[in-house]
Amino acid sequence: MPTTQREKDIAKHHKHNQWLIFIGGLKLLKGLLFILLGFGALKLLHKDIVDLLTRWFIDMRFDPESRFINLLLDKAALIDDHRLKQISFGIFCYAALDLVEGTGLALEKTWAEYLTLILTASFLPWEFFEIIRHFTWVKVVLVLINVLVVLYLLFILQIRAREREAAREQSSA
């Protein structure tokens, strides 16, 4: 059992929150994947996206005459180089946000906990709307994970606030 203040500080520093580090690692991984997606979108500049998709669908043995494939090709035809740059910029911004969140959480920074809590909670209404609009089990699982992350971060932040209050009371006594 640590007895001196220095020993208590050392013990406190070595006690890492595994779940925060895990969530941070997932955010970092997601950020890296979005960076790759952003570069992939930029590689499509000055190319015929409809032609590329058509060849890919044929290679994957999808029916190029199906209604779903035609809908995708119609939507792809609307994407010009300017729109592709905008999409890439949005993807890179989202990746940067994930990298900032992930780094902060992995380093167990309180600001990152608040940032992740606010961002994750702010997207929940949209995610619930998407489930209502078009139900899939994948969406339900993803929303459940995000709800668990929000609840866990609320729990952690509440514990830290209590610890700060107790330290404040102890120092003033």
C-alpha cells in the first residue's frame, strides 16, 4: 500500500483506464481508415466514375441491369470533380476529428472525454432517425455501441468530478 504522497502519485499514474484507451484506439483506427477513404476519393478525380463502377459491378458478378445498381450508377453520375473534392475535404475533416479524439482518449485527457461525449451524443438523434427510417441490425448494434460509449464517458467524467471535489475539500481543510 502506498504511504507517501509521492508513492500515491506514482500509483495513480500507473493506473490506466483500459476502456478509454480502447475507445481511443478505435477512434485512431477509424481516423486512419477515413484518411485512406479520402485519398481513394481523390484518386477518382478526372475519371469516369460511372464507367469504373460499371466495370467493378461486372467483375463482382452483379447484374448491371438491376434496379439497385442502376440507382447507384445514376447517383454516381451526379458526382463531378468539384463535388468529389468537397466529399474528400469532408472525409479528411472527419478523419482529423477522429484522430484528435483518439489521441486525446488514448492519452486519457479530460478534454478528449468531453469532446467525444459531446460529438457522440450529438449524432445519436440522427442515428435513431436512421433506424426508424430503415431498420437494420447493423445500425442497431452501432447505435448501441455509441450509447454505451456515451454512458461510459458520463460515468468516467462523474467519477473525475467527484475526485476533484474531494481533493478540493481535502486541500481546503
